[in-house]
Amino acid sequence: MDRTEGTAVRRRDVLGGLAAGTALATALDANAARVAAADTRKRYVSVGVGSRNRMYQEALWGPHKAHGELVAICDTNPGRMAYVGIRAAKAGAPAPKPYLASDFDKMLREQKPDAVIVTPPDAFHNEYIIRALDAGVDVITEKPMTTTAAKAQQILDAVKRSGRHIRVTFNYRYSPFRSQVKELLMSGVIGDVLSVDFHWLLNTVHGADYFRRWHSNKAISGGLMVHKATHHFDLVNWWLSDMPVSVNATGKREFYTPEMARRFGLEGPHQRCHTCPEKNKCTFFFDMAADPALKALYLDAEKYDGYFRDQCVWRPEISIEDTMNVIVGYAGGTTLSYSLNAFNAWEGYHVAFNGTKGRLEHSVVEQGGVAGASNERDEDRIKTRIIPMRGEAQDLKPDTGAGSHGGGDAVMLADIFDPGAPNDPLMRAADERGGAASCLIGIAADKCFETGQPVRIDSLVTGLDWPALPKMPGHKEAVPMPMRTAKLTGG
Ligand SMILES: NC(=O)c1ccc[n+]([C@@H]2O[C@H](COP(=O)([O-])OP(=O)(O)OC[C@H]3O[C@@H](n4cnc5c(N)ncnc54)[C@H](O)[C@@H]3O)[C@@H](O)[C@H]2O)c1
């Protein structure tokens, strides 16, 4: 939707640029009565109110309280819902009405929300997304949109059936320094991008945490290829304004294993950190009780669902990989070489775009550990460099912002909730097409791990349309552009 349209129209467009045609007309009719009334704020409900949902709560209790209200919440765990009520009182906001997960449809009927914010563990996104769409309600969902090809297909079908829309909150796109990379690529300074080298490192602080939580169960998270790399695959899809067509990958778990525990001199694995007999010896010990927020969210809520957030990272039943290498072929001919390792000495990434006129290199240290980069100064942590094919290399001052995810979360929340948010030439608002294009790369990679065979994206789902993405220098026409001549092999 054109953001230059009148405020009255934009106020009703909760998806900030995604609604169009008849779907928009329907949304306008459905909301006409409320807009005519005094309170024109959007009504939001949330499902899955754990750690991540706090960001949406705080946005609607703070900077965006004039734009929307969190009227109800839904979760399997009453303890975590009670904690939302305590936090609301501290924020001076009305407590959202709690509903158990089994009453999700009842919540939609009673609360008549404009949109559902979907933040339970990844494998459960699809059921709430589809039930909301079929009830005529728009969806704002956390990444990854979903964890299997069958679920992605069901979501794509539900969007077409319902005429409603999904916003997938790819906050990484909004970090100012990653938006700067997009602007540089769009400027044509390095010409057409023929290949991308992208290497993401997770460390043994934040990275190890994936092996303690529900994320360590592939049936719930899709593994790190889906849960974590969906951010990175989405960045490449969006940076290139292109769509993946083929995936080849290998993956293994070699670090977070019982054997490695013994190499660290431990007798474990044990069940969890809280009761671990080797807690004084294990450098991976994680103390939930020491952090009031973690204690309230998880330790005190265990009695309701038996979920331990501090499971031993050396457990044999962990079903996700810690070492992954992926090659992706794009419709436009670009190839991506990507790796993800989850046991590194520092956390962050290097990405390089190899173009017909030069190379763009960009790297970020997210958690320190390398000499000279463990302080907080952005110019030490974030590097962006253009190396023309002929001529001097140029180091650019990184664009930065304050707050979580490099300032990206605040920009994204304004784009979601503020009806006056400016038109976005970088088209960072992703819908179900972008959500699918990203998670399907990870789903394909998981399939490669099992079969050893390349996977074509169009073998996983049907009817996946091109997302709306900015035109790039190499695009002869508006996206989708004609295929370049490079022959894609594999898959
Ligand atoms: N964009 C980002 O940077 C980012 C960061 C963190 C998490 N996330 C995403 O947010 C989502 C939630 O992650 P989290 O870290 O908050 O996890 P969490 O474990 O802290 O919270 C999940 C919540 O969902 C509830 N839940 C579990 N099963 C449920 C079900 N079947 N129905 C309803 N509720 C259920 C749990 O009780 C819990 O309250 C995930 O999809 C994750 O990928 C995104």
C-alpha cells in the first residue's frame, strides 16, 4: 500500500504497506465503526508471552500506546501470563486479559482484535497464524514464520483463502548498519552481485543457550537452520531483492555432545544446571535463579508446565546441529556461500558481496572476545568497506541506532504500530512471501542434512509468489527480473 495515502487509511492498515485491493477494502469496512468512534487505537492480542513478547508489550505500553492497546494474552503457562499482569501494573498499563491456549478462538471471538501477535515457540506459529487468518484477523508473527514445508504451504493457502495478511517481523532488516548495506547495493557501487560469502558465528554464551532451551529440539525449532539462520537467509533475500531456487548443505553436531563434556573434564551430562552436581566445575553453567526476570519467567513458572530453560548443553538427546554449511542458488544467478557455527570464541558475522565493479565487506561483533572489539564502540564493532575493482578501498562510518538488535527493533516497531511511519524505500516490511522464502531455505538445508541431496525450493511448496522488494541495479524490469544467464547447478 502506498504510504502517501491519507492518514485515515493508513491508520487502519495494521500491516504497514502489505494490504492491497479487496483485502484492504474489507479491512476498511470491518474497522469503520471503531475508527468513527473516539478510540481509534488498534486492538492487539498476543499468543506465547515469554521472553520475546516483552518487546511488543513494552512498545504498546510505552512509545506506541497512542497507536494500539494490548487487550488480551494467551499462553499454555498461567505463571507467565500472571507475570505479564505484574509487568503491566509496573508500566502503569491496563492488564491484558489472560486466556489459556485452549481458549485462543474464544479470545478472538470475545476481543475482536485487529491483529494477533504470534510469539510462541516456532513449531506452533502455524496453528495460531492459520486460526487467526481464518477468523478474519491479520497476523504479526515472529520469525521463523514456520518450521516445515507442509506448514508453510498451509499458511500460504490460508492467506489466499482468507484475504488477510501476515507481517513477519524480520527485525534484522531494520538495523541501521544493515539498511546501509542495502542502500549501498541498491546504489550500484559494486555493480551486479555475482556471489555472497556469509559466515555467522555464535559463541558459547548466547550461542550455547540454543542448546539449553526448546530450541535444542528440532521438532519445535526446526534447528538453527530454521530458527536462527532464517534471519540471515532473509537478509540475503532482501539485500539481493532476489528469491532462492536451490539449496545444498551439510550439517553435524560435534561440539554440544556428551563426549565433549568429558573432554572438558566433566562426568556429565546431567539433566539441568539448577540441580547440577558439577555446577562449580562446568564453564557452561547457567544460573537462572540469579536473574530476577529469568527466575520470574521460567524458574517460578516450571510448576505449571515442567519446562526447564536451563537443560544441560551436553545432553545426548539434543537434535539440532552446531556446525552447518550451505550453498544457495538464486533466481537472478547469484550464489550464496553460508556457514553457521555455534561454539565460537566471539559472536557476530562477516558478509562479503562480490560484484562486477568491486566488493562490499561488512562485519559486526555482537558479543566480544576478539582483541580490540570487545568494547561497546560501534566503530570498533561494525565495519563496512567498499573495495572498487580499480581504485582505493573506502571504509564507511556505520549507520547505528540505540537499543536492541542494533537499534533495529525500535525502527521496526514504529513501522508496525505507528500509522504515521514514513514511506520505506527499502521495503523492510516482510509478508508471508518473504517469511516463506527465508524459512524454506533452512527447511531445505535440513532436508539436505538428512538425504545428502540438493533441494529445489519449488519442490517444497507451490504458489509462492515473489515478495515486494526494491529494484536493484541489475534488474532490467521491476521485480521479478528476468533470470541472468548463469546456469544454476544442483537441485
Ligand atoms: N526476532 C528476534 O530477534 C527474536 C528473538 C527471540 C525470539 N524470537 C522468536 O520469538 C518466539 C518466542 O521465543 P521466546 O524466546 O520468547 O521463547 P520463550 O520460551 O521465552 O516463550 C515462549 C512462550 O510461548 C508459550 N508457549 C509454549 N507452547 C505454546 C503453545 N503451544 N501455545 C501457546 N503458547 C505456548 C510458553 O509458555 C512461553 O510463554 C520464537 O518464535 C522465537 O523464534 C525472535
